[in-house]
Amino acid sequence: MIKGKLRPIRDDVLVSHMYFGETKTKGGIIIGDDNAKAHGVKPRWAKVYAVGSEHKDEYDVGDWILIQHGRWTRKVKVDDGDNVLEIQKVEKDAVLAWQDTAPDDFDLAYFGEEA
């Protein structure tokens, strides 16, 4: 575990709150963890934790970004004094969309249609 805050360099983007586990929809339906399964290969939402000083994209810290599948690093636990978070670096070119509010339960589980 790292104690303190992480600062990305140049135009790097660090995220937290990327979800891979079981999801419960507003209607109470439980959708199991699908990571490492064929239908689990999909974009994931994550919350922007920090951006580098040369960051030029429209999203900023606190926004939610949608990232192409697999275009992120492994998680690193960080204790920033307020919270213990799992932080990942994402490839900035892999950001598909962004929004300033958290995605709802269904958005966390799926994006698009099943094939």
C-alpha cells in the first residue's frame, strides 16, 4: 500500500472506482462478475482520480470516463489520508466517453448490447 497522494506525470490519467464484481440493478436483479469471460470483454467506467499537468482533454478530476476493455494497469492501493482507494492508470487514447455524474447500476454492468 502506498501512503500519500499519487500525481500523474505529463498527460497521464489515474482512475479509481473501476468495477469488476457483481452488480445489482435498481430492480433487484443480480448480475454476476463477468470479468475473464467472453461476454465480459467490454468497456468499463471509472472515476478520474488525478490528471497530469499536460492533460488537455475535456474531462477532469471527479468525472467518470468509459475506457476500452483492457486498456488499464493493475490496481495499486493508495491511502491518501482520507480514504484507501484502488488506483489504476489508463491509456488516454482509450477513453471512449465521459460524463460528470456517476453511471447508474445498469451502466456499470453493461455498455451496448450483448452479441
